[in-house]
Amino acid sequence: MSLAFIDTNILVYAYDADAGRKHQLARQVLEECWQSDSGAISTQILQEFYVTVTKKLPTSLPKQKAREVIETYHVWPVYRPTEFDIVAASEFEEKHQILFWDALVILAAQKSHANVLYTEDLNDGWNIEGLKIINPLK
């Protein structure tokens, strides 16, 4: 089965009604993942989602609503990075000259056996060690 790993920005836009076109596009990506049972995520993404939607959006989600959203993702493969993953991500960061947090997301996507990473943060179309980067918001 083909898995698609969802980065924080896609998840946030899907629940940020003020994001306009990005909101619609992100919701479409998530709906496709739900319908095809192909979504994957990590605890890092869920943590970043919670902080962003409850504290950083112009119209924040209530904390209870954010928790309910997070709970729905328990049926997806949820990768839980280890201390070894943090070391590997730091090496990946150095090798590919990218931000550490992006390296950790890529590593989690790879460890989840995803073949696609949906994100706004990396170069669209980039294929990095077998993982295709797609920016569905462009």
C-alpha cells in the first residue's frame, strides 16, 4: 500500500478556516488520505499541530476541539521518533543542508514507509532517498 505522510502545515491549514484556498487544498489532501486509508503522521506533527492551532492562528481552535482532532488520527500509522531518530535526523540535516525539524519529518515519513510527503516547507518535486516531496498548496 502507498502511504502519504502529512506535515504539520498541511494538517494546520486543513483546520484553519481563515486560510482560504490553502484550507480547501489541505482539506482535499486529507480527505483523499482518509478515503484511501493512506495517511501517515508522527507525534511531532501532532504536537506541532496542537500548539499552532490553539496558540498561533488568528482564530484559534478551542483546546478541546484540537484534542478531539488529534484523537481521530489514532487510526493512522503514527510514528514515534526515538533518541536514535534524533541523532539520524541531525546527520540528515547536515548531509542535505536542511532544517533539523524538516529532517526529522523526512525521517519519520521514511520510517512510516511513506512514499510521498505532503508539505509546504520543502521543494516540490524533490525526491530524497526514495521519498517524493509534494506541495499540494502551490
